[in-house]
Amino acid sequence: MDRRTFLKTGAAFAAAAPIAAPYVARAQSGPVRIGLLAPLTGVVAAGGREMVDGFNMYFEEHGGEIAGRKVEVIVEDDAANPDTALQKARRLVEQANVSMLFGDLLANTGLAVANYVKGNGMPYFIPIIAADDLTQRARIKNVVRVAGYTASQFPRPLADWALKQGWRKVATVSQDYTFGHEQCGGFCQTFTEGGGKVLGQFWHPLNTSDFSPYLGQLANLGVDAVFAMETGADATRLMQQYASFGLKGQIPLIGAMNMTDQSVIRTMGDEVDGVIVAAHFAEGSPDPVTKDFVARYQKKFQKLPSLYGFSMYSGAMWVDEALKTVKGNVEDRDVFLGAVMKTDLTGSPLGKVVKLDDYGNPIYDVAIRKVVKGPQGKYWNMPIAQYPNVSQFWTYDPATYMKQPPYSRDFQGIKKS
């Protein structure tokens, strides 16, 4: 099927869209309209384009349908700006009459949209945005993290794995914003509660060009490993400079999954070899479902899938599977959201079975993965260990856990020895 039968741009659709009207449950007929928000301009535009590609790939493979109904994906550029994201979300809901919203990449844009849908009940699915409190202390029942994760979720099994290697002293280096604070917090709390020590934490601005001041201090701390939380160009520069500074091969570099995502490493060289992170997906996995997805994605886009592509593909699959159980009923939001919450996703790139917890966040089998050269000579992430059923609350009781403060520079959950 020609993708134009189910894909429209926001600008073209808005021109013909009716004026905003109050929400009224519609009959289960006609196409299902999905509003997709992604940053197609600005500093993270490359990731935004991969979001759209992965999302539309799923529907192209399924005849342009969701649960047996034709689907129209209406794409809006949030420009990585919260005000723009809010404006575009309003357009999609109040003019385009979408049945659900998907997407956004950055936490600040996602929080703006989440606050908007809190007041109108619009289902909002966030496969990329990882802000902890969206499925914790600030839970909104119609905001569901299908195929996504919380920032502090995956660093916890990585901390446990590091302890099992006999490492007892680490330092962290991270971008200085909420995503970094939360990822480092999850790692540091688990590591220190397991008997480890954090000898130093270094925070740097986004888009740092020179890491040598931090690397010099890290080299002299006497740590067993360095945990890094970096995304985008900062990840590229840190790994390159870590190697050129002589630390590669001397102090193991481990980190948050974004650091070795394909969006970062697909153009890099030997400086990424051996870096270890934890994630819910490893493109080098021998699992047959993963191998098949990676092959199809690579054939279609001539590159290995990134976080943005596989997450949006899996998010579309999750909602499709949920809607099949209620015969495509997106009109009754309570029924629709209930079906999503009850759906256990099987046969997706994310693993054999993935389910949501009571707060709308997935529980995953998490891979400890290592960057190695694949059979085509390109670097990819290969699983070397597995942690089953990893919750966003790790081993804590959710109610007790949420009484502690959110992670920040001032609170990293570090247990004092």
C-alpha cells in the first residue's frame, strides 16, 4: 500500500481541519487518526526523523491499518521546543481530531504535552521520553510509556553487574540536566547500597567540546570503572577523548544506553570498542525476532536501528495489539487505555514478553551489552548478560521508593558508608 494513504503532514491536514469541538465518543468507523510529535528541526532532528521512520515502518508493514482500521499518521514538528510542542499538540487534538498522541523526544517537550492532556484525557504514548516522574510521582493515567523506559531503570542492573565484576570504586561523568541526574542516581544508589563507593561525580554542560579537565581528574581518582551518561555529540566526543587521553583499556568505561546507541556509534571507529551499557534492546542479539527486525530495518533504511526507530516501531505494535483485543475501539478512551495497560507485548524487538506495571511503565528483560564489531564490520551492541523482569522500581516497594526525593545533583541516592 502507498504510504500516502495513511500519512499526512500536520500543515496540510490543519488547513482542512474543522474548528475545535468538545470531545465526543465517535462510532467505531472510519480511519484511526494518530498524532505523531517529533523534532524534525533543531538540534535533535536526526533522532526525530528516525522516530517517524520507525513508526511508519510498522504501519507500512501492516497495510496501513491498526486493529483492522485504516490509520492516518499526522506528523507535527515539535522543533524540540516545549511551547511549539504544546501548540502542535493542541492542533492535533482540537483541529485534527486525533484519537491519540504519540512521540516527543525531549523531556521538556513531553512534559508540556503531558500537562496538556492531563486536562482532557487524550491518550498520550511516550516510547522515548524517560523522565522518571511521568510514571512515578507525577503519574497521569492517560500518559503511558509503551516501549519506553524511565531514566533510572537500566543503570540499576548495570550497577549490580559492575559489583559482580569485583569493582568497588567508581566515578561518574554526565551531562548536567535531569536525564543525566536520574540515570546517574539510579546507578549510584544501587552501586552504593551493594557496597560500592562513588569517589567523584562530574557534571558538564550540554554540547561540551573539551572533556580534558574531567578526564584528567578521573585518571587520578583510582577508580575501578567510570560510569558515563552522554547523548548525541557529547557521547561521541567523550568516547573519542577518553581513548585519546589514554584511559581506554586502563579504566573500563560503562554507561547509560544512549551513549552507545546506533545514532551515536554508527559513524565511529575503534574508540567505541568494548564500551558496556545496559538496555532493553541490543541490535547484535542472536534472538531470531531481533535478527529479523534488524535485517528488515537495515534493508529499508540502510542503517542499523537506533533507540528512536525501534522504540517507535514497538510502540506502534503495542497499541495495535491492544486495540485488537477491543476490536479497534479507540472511541471509548477508558476501554482503550485499559486494553493498553493489560496488553503483554510478545514477539516485538523488545523481547519475548513485555508488560506494563501499574504506573504505565514497561517491565523488561534488560541486557548488559558490549560494543563489538558485527559480521559486516560495523560496530553494534552485543548482549553479554541478562537481567530478567527489571522494574522501574528495581527491588524497592513502589510506595516506599517514591517517598525519597527525585534524583537531582543534590540527591543521588548515595548510601553513606
